[in-house]
Amino acid sequence: MGVEKRFLYSKEYWHGNSRDGVVVNGDGYHYYRMSEDGLIMEAYEVYEKEDGEEIVNILPEMVLIDWFKDLGFQDYEILDFIAENEFERIKSRIPPISA
């Protein structure tokens, strides 16, 4: 029997330009699935357009980044912890990749 891995699900508020260049000086959230010791396993950027549509972008450059060692945080203070189903809802909003 293996030990079941537990993950932390969180979101972090951001202000600035979106990854896709659509939002300039806007607001949104970064959503993370992290190991218990702070290694980011999945990351997404989310913002809302003026019409209320939620846009989700993958943040591949954040995968396997350590919240503490690589980003220099001392704790999780700036993160809001969320339920796994909220994270999965965001993940499900990723547009399909067309070939």
C-alpha cells in the first residue's frame, strides 16, 4: 500500500497584464495545485472580461516551482486556500487545443 499524496489548492490575487495580453493593468487570480511542501504541480491564470466571461490560461512556467525555495516566500499568507472542486472548475475552463 502506498501513501496517498495530499495536495493544497489555492488562489492568489494578481494585478497587472494577463499572459495573453488581453488585460492591461487588470485583476485576476493564479490558481495552484501544490504538494504539501510547496511544490507547484499545476498553475492557471484567471481573469474576467468586461462581459463577465472567465478566461483561463495555463501557466506552464510555474510548474515544478517551489513556493518557498524558488519564490522566496516564508509562508502561505498571500494565498487563499480553496476546495479541490473550485480548482477543478477552473481547470475545466481551459480551451481545447486544436491540432
